[in-house]
Amino acid sequence: MKKEKKTHALLFLLLLHLSWARQMDYAPYFYDNGPSSTNGNMALFSISEDTPVGAQVYVLNGTDPEGDPVRYGLTFEKGSKEYFRVDSKSGNVTLIQELDREKQSEISVLVSVTDGRNKVTETVRVFVTDANDEPPEFQNLPFIVDIPEDTAPGTSIFRVQAIDKDMGSGGSVSYYLQNSPFAKFTIDGHSGILRVKPGETLDYETTPTHFVTVVAKDGGGKYKGRHQVMTSTATITVNVMDAQDMPPSFVGTPYFGYIYEVSVPGSEIFTVYAKDGDQGNPRPMHYGIINGSDGVFDINSTSGCITLTTFPSLLRNELYEIKVKASEVGPDNQLGDFDITTVTVRVVDLNNHPPTFYGENGPQSKFEVTMYEHPPAGEILRGFKITVNDSDQGANAKFKLRLVGPNRVLRVVPQTVLNEAQVTIIVEDASGIDYEKGPTLSFKLLAVEIDTPERFSSTADIVINLLDTNDNVPKFTSEYYIARVPENSPGGSSVVSVTANDPDSGGWGEVKYTIYGSGSDLFSIHPSTGLISTQPWTSLDAEVRSKYNFYVKAQDSEGKYSLAEVFVTVLDMNDHPPEFDENLLEKTMIIGTPVRVEAVDDDAESPNNVIEYSIMKADPDNAFDINAETGEINLKPYIKSMEIVQNITKQKDCTWSLVVQARDRGSPSFSTTAVVNIDITEATHLNGPMAAFLFRSRDNPMKALGMVIGIISVLVGVTVMISTAIYMRNSKSNRIMPARRIIKRRPRDQQPPPWINKMPVFKFNNPAAKFAVGDPEASTREDSSSSASRPKPPPPSAPCLPPPPPSNTRPSERPRAVPTISGALASKGSKKAKSGRRKEGNISSALVSELKMKLEQKIIESNKGMYY
């Protein structure tokens, strides 16, 4: 019994214990193995930022007091990046995103462990440790330094700074310069201070700009298991500013000058030119002669022009060597550094050689150089190796050099040369050396002698091939545009569209158009499209003006522009009909001679102003023909006399009428008519030049009257002259007595032939016939009996010859025949007014010639009778 009770008590206690045990279930927990462990709860776990993605980095490790299996979890705060993933069974933690300490050095992670009934969550911090993965970074780029060229060696000129985001030795930065055989700078490895290298000096003239490469290096560190040192580089641009440390130098030496015999005081002998060696900041020059002038030369202190102060005839030497000093003009007009050169002056006076240009290989007529566009003003084009020489001496070897080409782009030094000089070409206007205006510039280098009458000269071609730079301007698709617009077009009509392209980008490539020039006020242009139109109020008229030309300007946003020329032709339209002077025309027609009508068309061009004539109506009909082009009206060929005309009209009134139409050839064609009354008459049968003249002057009677008055005046004048000559000859013949001369006859073989000018001999049966005025057209006259004959005036009688004058010939002299001129006078009635004006002179000349001939014959006869 007692045993049963004892057994029941033990069973009760066992059941009580089991029930209590079930009520006392414990939660799982993580093992805390410390920050250096790779398993546990990840508390204070550190991971390197160069850990590769996908690597197992940790093992979550925990247990359950009751020994139940546990599972693990890993989460992140909302909105943060997830870097890890955990296997719930094994607890293996894997990296799923790349780490970067410089962006995030600490990661907050929620780790959990559960036995299925209880879950424990802990917030832990994971630290990202540094790896050397960042190079140094330079600050405040770019590095540009301006220093004077006289900076002392060892002077600090700049400080560079670079920052490395890494930690430890990988974040420390040191500096050094890349090796260069011509290095003029050094840098402090710790501070980054750049200095001029001890023992080195800077020279603007040699190297105006230095490019220094500086290297920033970190202290090195591990990266992905290897030791790594990272560097970065930067370029420091050191601009050397010019200082006044270079003396001036003469350009184009040696210098030769010449004095000519025709030179006068003040004549230019030579012009020297020196430039400051400090081209970055040049100073003006002061010129002076220090020796060798002997008081006969002077120099312009500013231009360097050497002139003569006396006449060449007073010079004592034929050769002068002048020492010229060129000094820099400093502040307060103080003279600084200087250069001295010698100018050799010769006195010469011969000229038989022209100037000649020489290159490196002898005489040369063309010189070329290739260069970039827009060189600085004052730059010497060193690519040209030109020498000019005149082999003459003195003034004959003095010539001027001149560049012929684009105005004021280049200038040549020297401009005046004596004998020989090195030619220097200097840029004067850099804007003219522009690739966009033309890839090639051509000049003529002209050398012309100055003080010589021959003015010998020679030329050489100067060709500059330009290399382009980035300075494009708008450019038209054509240099000129030709447009045609009909006249009477309404205002606002389109004329032509111009286009200019600017290869620049952005606002620089946007082109705005404008027009200007003579006649442009009648047109407008759209500023964006380039469409040229007439102004709304413009009315074009080809008869007033048919040609217009003006300029169109394309300009970009910075003001760079180009121009093109527009030629506009106003096309003529047939808007004017032909017009006669009068609607009723009165004409007089002589049978066989046409009359002409004329109409005018005010249109500007053919065929609108070409007129065709036609007969619309005639009374009587079929009596006239008209030339369609000239408007000449003729009678039909069968109408040859007044009898036929009168038979047609049956009336004595011989006035016929016709309607003439003038029509142009335009489209549409216009026409107009006029009534022409023609008075028909028959020509009077007159012969000779006077009849022909009267016939030609039938429409201008005042002309015929003036001619008749002129002829009468000439006849009266001739009569007076003849009468006066006859009177004077008769008066002298009463006083002149013949004289006998005794001349010793020479032998026939020694006697020279007599000096006689043989003239044609005219014989007249009637002495008065030689003065008769003949009519060369008399044989052509028809029916001379029908015209009334007019009595001719009696011809003038030839005067009696006077006796020969007394001879004063010496006995030893041989007789000589007097040369005479004789001729016959003939009237030429067919001549115009010109013959009437000369008639008086012809008659007088004929009379004098006749008198001379008679006198010559008397002297010859007297000479023949006096020999014995």
C-alpha cells in the first residue's frame, strides 16, 4: 500500500515537472565573438572596401537553449542600400554590392535569429575599411602663371595642391616634376611650391611660354591584395612676360647708300630701321649719327632717314662710312640700350643696270612662304630670303622698294635702297591676312630707280600661302546674284533669295541679312531668310532705269560679316505704243526720190521698240510702196513722170494721201497711224555741181543763199587781188632796165648741168585761155540747149613781163637757172563749200606761178646771149 502511494506521488511530480518545463521555453541568441571574429552577430565587423562582390564575408552564428534548429535573417533600414545577403540556414553572409569607403564608411545592418517560435533581432554597425583606390586630385585647375622674365633663380612662383581621399599612407600626397632636359623649374615635394630652378634664367625672346608637367603621388597602400601607388598629373602654363633686357638691333644690314650728281641738299640717302629686342613690350627708337658724317649728313631721330646737307659737288670723298646709333627711349625720354651699325655711302653717277632680286640660289622673280593667318602686327616674315641689288653706283643705284597689292597689309623695309639691301617684309595690318578672304595673298615687289631718267625697274612675285585658323565668317554661296524682275511689278514682289553659310556653331552661326548701296532703297531683305523683295511702294520702270546693283551683307552675332553684290535687271514690257511726231504729215516727193516717215517707241529694249511700217490706205490706191524697216515711201516703179501722175489723178493738183501704220514687235503688239499728204513734183533738169547743190538744198533755201553770197565775195576778192598785181607789175616794169653780164664760158666737159626744176609745159593758143575756169562736168550735161546760157565774164589778161633785173654776178661764177613752179588753174564746180573758200587762193597762186615761169625764161635767154 505504501509502495503504491509512493509510486503515485512520483508520477504526479513527473507530470508537474513536464508542465513547468513546457511553460519555461527560452529564445535563441547569437554568439558574441568580438569584432575580430568572422562569425557571430557581425557586431563591430570591419570589411575592406576592395572586397570583391560575391565573396563570403561573415557567418552568423547563434543557438537555441532548448537545442532547436535556428534560422538567420539580415535586413537594412528602409531607403538604404543593401550590401549583404545571408543564407538563412547556414548563416553565410555574402557581399552583393561594391563598397566605397569614400562614399559610405559605416553600414547599419539588422541581423536576426529565430527557432521558429522566438525571434531575436539586433542592430549592428559594419565598418568599411580603406583601400588605396583613389588617386590624388588637383585643385583649382587650370594652372596658369604669369611671371617676368627677370625673375631671380630660386624664386617661388606658384603652389599646386592635390587631395587624396584615401586614409593613411594612401591619403598622403607628394609632388615631383616630369623629367625634361631643358627644365627651368623645380617643385617642393611636400608643399607643392613651384620655384625657378637655381642656376636657370628665363628668356622671353627664346621661350615665351613654358609648359611644366607636375605629378602628384600618394603614399601607396593595399588594393585587392596588392600594394598600389596612385598618381595624377597636371600641366602648369608659365607665361614669361617680356622685360626690358634685350638691346635693339638693326634690320636689313648691311646698309648701303648712294649720292647722285643730281642730288640736292635735303635729298634722302638711306633710311635705317632698328627694332627693340623685347618684342613683347617694344620701346620706340631714337637714331643719331655718332661718327663719319663729316658734317654733310643728317639723320631724322625718329624715322632713321639719313639726308644730305650739302651739294654733291662740295663733297671731298667718294666713300663715307657713317656710324649710326639706335637707342631705346625709356621712361622720361631717357635713352637706354642701343645698337650701332655702319651705313656705307658712295658717290656715283653711272646707270646701266636695273635693280635685280636674288634668292638663296641666285636671281629669282618669285618668292613663296607658308604661314598662319592673322600674324601679329609688326611681325617679320622670316620665311622670305630676298636680296635686291643694283650693280650701278651712286645715284644710279638708288631705288625705292614698294609692295603692290592689298593696301597696308604688308610693308617692306628698307623702302629706299642704295646698291644692295636685304629685303624685310613686315606685317602692318594683320586683318588683311585672312584665310577666309583667300588662301593665297599675292603681291608685287617693285623696285624702281628714283633719280635716273631711265627709271629702270624690276618686279618679283610675293606669294603667301595661308594656313587657316578658327575664325570663320559668314560666306555667301555666290559672290554676286543676278535677278530679273518685270517692270510694273507690284510692290513687295520677290526678286531673289541670297544665302550665306557660317560654319561656326551656336549664335555665331546665325546670319542676319541687310542691304545697302545705290538703288537699295527700292528693295528690302528679310533679315533671316535672305529673300530680297521690292519695297511696298516701289514701282519699277525699265524706261527710267533698267539696271540696279547693290550689296547684301551677312553678319553673325559678333559682327563678323561678308558681302555679296546683287544685280537686278528690270525686264522691259511692251507698255508704250509707237508715236509719230504728228498725226498729219506733209511731205514733198520728187519722182524717183523717196520720202521718209518715222515713229518712236519709248520702250527700252528690242523687240518692244522695233517698229514695222505699212500702208493701211492710200489715195490713189496701189501708187506707193513703203520700206517696213526704215519707213521710206516710194512711188510704184511704173510712175516715172508727172505725165503718169496726172493721168492717174486727172487733176493738176498732185497731192496724194495715204495712211501709214507703225506697229512694234512686242507682245502684245501696239500700233498707231498717221495721215501722210505727199506733194508730188518732178526734178528740174539742171547739170553741174551748182545744180546738184541746189537740188540737195531744196529743203533748206537759207543754206543755198549763204553759199551764193560766199561765192560772190570770193570772186570780188580775187578780182581786187589780180588788179593790184597787174598794177604793181606794170609800175615796176617801167623802172627796171636790162643789164648785160660778161661771163667767161667754161669748157663743156667742166660745165655742170644747169640747175633747172623741170615742170610740165602747158601751151595755150589764146593767152587768156590759161585763166579760163573750166567745168569738168560740162560733158555730162543733158540737153544743154534747154537751159538758158549765161554769158561768161571775160578772163583777165596776162600782164606783160618786166625786163630782167641787172645782174651782179661775178665773172667767175657760173650762171644758174632759177627754179620755178608753174601750173594751170581749173575750176571744180562739183566741190562743196570748201572749193569756194579756196578759189581765191588758187587763182592768185596760178598768177604768181605764170609770172615766175616768164621771168625764168627771160633770164635763161639773156644768159645764153651773153656768152662770148
